[in-house]
Amino acid sequence: MLLLWGAVIERGFGGQSWLTFRQALSLGGNVRKGERGTTVVYAD
């Protein structure tokens, strides 16, 4: 979560909602050309 909070502050995002590329596609959304992802590390 700290990585995502840092990305919000660093990049000036307007919200704190996150989803994967495939989640966006399944919801009928898309990703703009030239957009870049944010690294996320999952630990269980």
C-alpha cells in the first residue's frame, strides 16, 4: 500500500482507486495509449 500511496502523491492522481489492466477491460474500460503502470509487490 505504501508504494501506491507514494504513486498518488508523486504523480498527482485525483483518486486512490486501483485496478489491473484486465480488470479495466472486463469492466468495459480501456487504458490510454502511453499510460504507464505502477509496480506493486504482493506479499502473503
